[in-house]
Amino acid sequence: MSQDPLVIFTPSGKRGRFPVGTPVLTAARQLGVDLDSVCGGRGICSKCQVAPSYGDFAKHGVTVQHDALSDWNAVEERYDQKRGLKEGRRLGCQATIQGDVVIDVPPESQVHRQVVRKAASTRPIVMDPATRLYFVEVQEPDMHEPTGDLERLKRALKAQWDIPSLSTDFSTLTQLQSILRKGGWKITVALHKANNSSDHRLVAAWPGLHEGGIFGLAIDLGSTTIAAHLCDLVTGEVRASSGIMNPQIRFGEDLMSRVSYAMMNPGGAAEMTAAVRDALNTLASEIAAEAGIDPSLILEAVFVCNPVMHHLLLGIDPVELGQAPFALATSDAVDLAAPELGLSAIAPAARVHILPCIAGHVGADAAAVALAEETDTSDDLVLIVDVGTNAELLLGDKTRVLACSSPTGPAFEGAQISAGQRAAPGAIERVEIDPATKEPRFKVIGCDLWSDDPGFAEASAATGVTGICGSGIIEAVAEMRMAGLLDPSGLIGSPAQTGTPRCMPEGRTHAYLIHDATAEGGPRIAVTQGDIRAIQLAKSALYAGARLLMDEMGVETVDRVVLAGAFGAHISTKHAMVLGMIPDVALDKVTGAGNAAGHGARIALCNAAKRAEIQDTVRRITKVETAIEPRFQEHFVAANAIPHATDPFPHLAAAVPLPDVSFNTGGGGEDTGRRRRRRA
């Protein structure tokens, strides 16, 4: 007897089987997927728009046929004619399941929108932008001295600003004559200076003196999220910061899944390129509106991204990055015009700079972190960890810098977790467990109170408690280890072993209950044994990458650790150390750098000289390839223990004594929790 079709929702990763004919909206509701609907499924509100994906999805183990959903019906046709549906979108209340399908829920269809927590750093930047404003007075045309307006502008720029050469895009040239005459031959021009060159390009012009400012975008294009900072190119001020989910998630949560999608589906790479470019245009429009500026004043953009995102942004098939020797199409910085990337939401003559990649699995985002943190000038040995779906690590000082990437997967971001979700209002982001009573308390995004504080229910009523995000699951697992609910192997104890009924039987294993609102129709949020394993796999890959760099450097310890990205800003150093995500150092030697990749992008946007500097730095960084290093697996296996099977972690032991428990006895007796494990 054949099984019902498998339905997989992204970005949540939730999945289930449903009978043929089940509406997508119904499936989403039964799985607890965050899909909005106001009209009750009548096809009026359009809140339940979804984007089905077709083709082979090796990551999910499904092939989605083009008839996986029902054909368009009259309701969708009428809505599209009256209000319009984006290409590829369906109404979840109307489309029904006919076969295995992968369905993306776009941000605007989510009740609780993702919080992209990559705020701009407040660290100062020396202003030396590649794009600048120049006010000039141009000689009027003279029939006795026939020259073009552009040629006389060039002469004026050379005489008044010592600018020797000028080129222009056709779009700017077509407007030049009317601008000159409107300004009475006085004009403000925005010129972009090419790297290591005296050549300038005319990218915008205004009649008379332009005082409306010019702007640039610093964009951190990640596997899961896209974060952007809108910067004033005169003052360096960040006028707005915003972010959206990377829509490529529906093709695969991790990078290799997307490479696999491109390999297995003809045109798959182009499909992913189109999706991310469309998202970038949406993000540019939204951030300009948030700042209250005309998008045509955005004259430059700087991108940092990992190698797969780099290639897909440029429209290059990433297939070579999926197999040794992981060859990049180019590792140098790339400069091009915005229209070449399909960026239509900013000025038509805007210029784009993409930072150089370090190697096939270590990208421009790692180069941006190196630029922001100045690893190559450090007097002490520093490990910089930028955690995302693909972690990138730098280890070095002023004598030498090493780099590697490590495939941590999406567990740190709330995916592959039973009650996991992205960081959105209502998601549990902080957890504490009383070691005596074993009772938990937590905080949710959007509410400042802890769950055991008076007034929490009222304060969180607007969002509810909807799930647990990456920072929440990391703290929950670490707190379980500190409270004696979890042994070093990662096994959750039974109620008898732990002394709390919150450790509930779940099949042949146990789960720790954090929050249960099923009586009121809400969710049940627990940490399952499967969740623990997902976190162990992710943290083991991270630690193994760090140990490989330390092996290459010939050291057993580092002087300090810097946690970069949203992870670094929202996870306590104590919990990261208890999990064994990073090598053992004194807790006060672990610091958060915020969105270091985004800060590096801002530096490159606001200081053209730094672009040449990072290009030179990247050439001197030594790449360690985790995929072919034989010791990676050895380090990975040892790092599965919490915090570690063999490394002693003396600084952690002095600061946070961990209960010496073992639950892996097979008996489940009352005294099994008191058995001591042999120290390695």
C-alpha cells in the first residue's frame, strides 16, 4: 500500500505525510508551520501565499513532480487577475497536495516574521569611499568651439578637481544634457573611482548643488539570512539596517544541498540565482523606504558571502564547489555594474564590489571578518568563529593566519529541531534550569520578562510562546548538562535518574519538557534526544574545525576566542563553552564581535583603500581543507561528548563544575545516575 505524499515546509524544515487532496494551508496548520491566513481559507486575503519547488531534492530524499500540487483553480485565477500573484506563488488555501512536495513559506506569509539579528557595529570607520560627490561649473557650449557636453564636463573636472579621466554609463549619458541646462551649467556629479586606478566613472548627476546625499549598501549574503546596512557615503552613518530570509532555503538548507540541487536539476543554478536576486531587490526597496530615501540615491553596493552564494549571486554554476579540488571560478574581488546582477531597485549606474574569496569553502564573508577583526595584526593568538549554516574559522596572529570552513548545518539556527523555528517574536531565546528543582524558565523574543516573572502571560500574549530558536536550543542543552539532566555522552536521563518528571519517556529515549500549552491549544516545547544529537553534530563539526587549525599552527591552546555573527551577539560564552563548541579558554577571553562580516562589508564600502588591503591579506591566509584532512573525523568523534571526550577544559571546570553523571547503563535503575564516568 502506497504512502501518502510527503510535504516538507521551508524554512521551518517541518514535514509530514498527508492524504491526496489536503489543502496546503491545512497541512501547514497541522504541522505548526507559521503560515498566515485571515479570511478562513476563502482565497480573499492572500496571506497564505506559498512557493512550491520542483525537481530532485537529495537533502530531503524526494523528487517533486510538476503535478505535485493541484492545478490553478478559479479562485486563484480571479485573485491573480485582480491583485496579482508573484510568479511561482500559489494560495495555500486553494492548492491541494497531489504528490511529494517542497513548499517555501515566504517572509510576508509568516505570522511571526523572522528577526534577522545582524545589527550594524558601532565601531568607527575611516571614510575614504570609492564614490564621491563633486560640484563643478561647466563651460557653456560655443558654436565656434564645437565640443560635446560630456567632453566639457571632463575638462571642468580636470581643471577644478584634478580628475584626469572620466567614463560614463549610457543611462547617465542620456540625462546629462538636460541636467546641465537645468542647473545653469552648474552640476553635482557622483564619481566612482576604480580600484588602484585614477579612472573615474560617472554614476549619477544632479543640477546645481546636490545636498540630498548619496548612499551605499553593505550586504552580508548568508545561506540562511541576507542582512543589509544602508550607509551614507559622505558621513559613514548607518541610516537603516534590515534583513530577510534567503529564499534559496527552499532548494536546500545547507550549501551542499544547493550544489546538489544545481547538479540534479537542469537550470537549477539559474533558478537559485533568480530567487536571490529578486530577494535583494526587495531588500533594497524595503531598506530605502525604511530610511526615507529615494532608491536612485543608492550608488554602490558591497557584498560579502560564502563561495556558493558568491557563485550563485554572479550567475555561475556552483557544481565545481561540490567536489574536490573545490575550484572557484575566481577568487579575486569582482567589480561590476548593478544591472549585471539584475539589481534594478537601486541606481541604474550603481557599482558593485564583491570581496575576494579565500578558497573554495572559505569565502568573501571570512575575508570581511579578517578585515573587521584585523587578525593579521594581533599580538596574541586569536580564534575567530563565525557561526552560520556553514561556520568559518580564522586562527592567527601577526605572524600567520589560517582559515577553514566547517559544515555545522542549520541546527544552530533552529532548524532540524523538533520544536525549532527561526528567530521570530514568540520564540524561546533564553533558557535557565534550576539545578536543584530541575525546573526551567525562559525568555521569548519580543518580551523582556522571564516566564516565571509576574505578568509574563500578559506581556507575551501578543506573540505567545511559539517554539525555540537557535540561541534557545543551545542554552537549553547547556543548561541541561549543568543541571545533571544530560550526561557527557549527550543522553537524557529518565525521571528516576534525574529526579524530575519533566524528563518524559519518548519512545526508547527521553525528552525534557520546557513548556506545555497543549491544554490551551498551544505548542508543546521539549528538547528531545534527536535535538541533542543535532546539536552534537553541529558543535562537533565546529570544534573539529578549530582543532584542525590549532594542529596546523602547532598549538594546544589559544589566547582568546571571538564569536562573530548573530551567534556571537546572542549566545553567552558560558553556554558555548559548556557545550564544547569552542576550545577551552578563560571565559573572560571569549568575546562577541557582533556581525563582523557585515562590519567588514561596511569598511570596504566606506574605505576604498581597505579593498586593496584585504585583497593582499587574503593571498597570505593559509587555507586548511576540512573535507580532506584525515584528522577531522578523529576530532569530530571526540567532540561529540559534552563538552569533550578527551580535552580537559580546565578553565571551564574551574568556572562551571559539571555534574558527573552517566545514564547509558541500559537498566534505568534509580542509582544509575550516580555512576561515575572514567575520565580520559
